[in-house]
Amino acid sequence: MEDNKLTIVDTHMHYGTDPAVSKYTCVPYMHFGDPESVIRCLDEQGAMYGVLFPHDRPMNPPVDTTYEKANEKVAEVKIKYPNRIVAVARINPLFGRRATECHIERCAGEWGFKGIKLVASYDQYHACDIDVLAPVFEKAEEHDLTILFHSGDSHKDMPSLQAFTARHFPNVRIVLAHMGGHTGLREAIIACQENPNIYCDMAQAWPYDIKAFVRQVGTDRLTYGSDVPYQSPAVEQLKLKVIGLTPAEEEKVFAKNALRIWKID
Ligand SMILES: [Zn+2]
């Protein structure tokens, strides 16, 4: 990255998607199992680092329901490009404490993953189920991992439930993807105001909603995320350019906050 250019960290990248929906994606060349396609996507949007995790749902038709193979593929990208990729494991905690702990131990201990992605609605639990989530959060605390919750859309994924869990684990950094979605925006704002360990990415959020968040929470808890391959990095970046951020605020949202939240050295 040239010195005069803003360093960009894309904090919301899926490693491709499944064939049933891949024909609709905005970054169609980005494919699961093709590490170079991830680096091309970073380069094309001027990003130095990418926070990378698997597709959210089990593959269609359903295979790899534990996401172990998908996480292994993310590890391959991270191992090949350690200076560009922050690896995040997709975890379904419903396989029980022992399996969950072993899976996270492998990702964090062996491969150096820095975070865990959770989608309660797809895996059929609620984001406030402390009994279900305790093994995940305890391991996150042990390995200093960041938790990325999909937030919004479903009653199982709302920011108020995620804030409840955040209060049980105050030492774990928690990011609410999509700022709670449009319907969960106000919950996400309150969750950030009331809990110092909660942050948001703005992937897919509307400019008006991003501006409301910035006015009420500030720019220290917000990161840029593109949600590739589904969404367009050009469009997601433009949203942050049209809401009147100062250059210093832009620098925080595009990079500085992410370096801190995702422990990028
Ligand atoms: Zn996403």
C-alpha cells in the first residue's frame, strides 16, 4: 500500500458462496477454494487486509454442517497470505461443549484464527442462549478472539439479545454485523451505548442509518465491511464517503478501528 493512500481493512468478507446463489453475487470471480480470488478482491478495492470467514449457511445441498471443511479452506488462505488475511471461523455451537472447544482450539491454537462468526438463526438457537454460547465465549476469552454476530433480520439475531450475551462476557470483543440491519439499527445503537465491548460493521447498512449511528455512538466503534462476494465494495465504500465524515473519522472507520478490534499487528 502506498504511503499517501488510506489503508483499508475490509472486515466482512465471505469466502465465496454456494452454487444456488452465486449467480447473483456482485463479485462473481470470488470462489471458495481459490485464495487468489480473495487477494484480487482486496487489491481491486484498495484494501490491505481482509477479515475472512466462510459462507454463512451450510452448503446447498447440505454438507459440512459443522463448517469444519469451510474453516479449513479459510485457514489455507490465511496460511498462504498471512500478511493480508485475518481468519475467522464459522462455528455452530449446537454440537456440544467438547466438539465446540476442540473446533475452536484447532482454528485458534493451530491456525491462528482471530475470531468466530455466529449466525444464531441459521443454526437454530438464540443469540442470548448463554448455555449454548458459553463454550464459544470462554474459548474466545482464552484466545483473545473477537466474536462477529450476524445481526438483524431474524428475532434470533437481534442486537438486544447479543447485548445480553455481551454483558455476560465483558472481556470479549463483540461485533454486530450490518449494525443490526435496518430494523435492528436502534437496538445496535443502544447496545453500543450501554456496552463498551460491542462494535459494529456497516456492511449492507443504508447511508442514513450509518449517519444516525455515527451521530449517536461516534466513529470509534464502527468498521468498514463489504460483505463480498454478495455486495459491491465500491458501493459499500461510497456509503462512507457521502455521510460527511472528517478525514480523521474516515481513517478510523476504514482502518484504525479494525486494526484494534481484530488485533492486526
Ligand atoms: Zn455477510
